[in-house]
Amino acid sequence: MSKTEFEKMQAGEWYSCLDPELSALRRRALEACHEHSVLSPAERGNIGPSLRALFAACADDVRIEARFHCAYGINIHLGRDVFLNVGCVILDTAPVHIGDHSMLGPNVQIYCADHHRDPQLRKEHLEVGKPVTIGENVWIGGGAIILPGITIGYDAIVGAGSVVTRDVAPGTTVVGNPARAIG
């Protein structure tokens, strides 16, 4: 029996992102993100109720500022005391784990989706999801971009505007494009 495109995505295999089942899941995430963005802060609390329900795991004290966008939400795992500032984007075609006490500045982008290098296969809308893991007590500065398959170790710092193309060791500060260790 062949796998569905959703099953392929969850298994880390190449899949077609234009599959109707995946489109329905993305629509559900869009609705939850929209609710989160339009509810008054008093009504929304730290996270809109539909968005919180969508996540794979979300500690009670997680805070997400409005405007937030995710592709599916179902692959996002947020630890205790996590803070995502305004404009964060998580394209969670694979698991995204953000550890306890980690903070993401405004407009941080986390990409799990990677597209085919072969132009013919790219025309077929094939992509593969690669997980992103952010350890505990990590600070990611505003506008940073985290590419597919990256692991950022505990206590690390990613400077504002950095593009993280390689894993970041625990306790390391990286800056630039591509991000490189300093100090």
C-alpha cells in the first residue's frame, strides 16, 4: 500500500505539497493563525485557543505575539517559558522543537521545507521536511533565518539578521550570513 503525501511528509520523504489533504491542514493552520492575530490581547491571552490546540506540544506559559504564521502547527513543540515575538514564521513541514526559556525576536523565520534541486522535479512541487531543533535558553535575534535540518544547542545566541546554515554548538554566539561563531 502506498503512503499518502501526509505520511511521506511525516516520514521525512519527498512529497507533493499541493496534495488536497495537506492543503486542508494548511488551511486549518491559517485559520488558527488568523484567530490568534485578530483576537484582542485580553481575549487571546498568551496564545489564541485554536493555535494552542493545533500545536503538537505547548507549555502553559508560552507567549506568542500576534502576527504569527505556521504552515501546519501540528509539528511544533514549544517548551516552558518560550517567547515568540511579533512576525515569527515557522514552516513546520517537519518537527520543530523549541526548548524551555528560549526567546525568538521579531520576524524570526524557521524553515523546515526544502525543495528539490532538480528543476523538473521542482516543477512537480516536490519538497522534503527536515526537522529544526532549538535547545533550552536560546536567544535568536530579530530577523534571523533558520534553515532546514538545523540544530541550535542550549544557551546559544543567534545574532539579529543572521542566516543559520549549519548547526550551532551549545553556548556559541553566531552572527552574519552565513552565520559564523564569534568570540
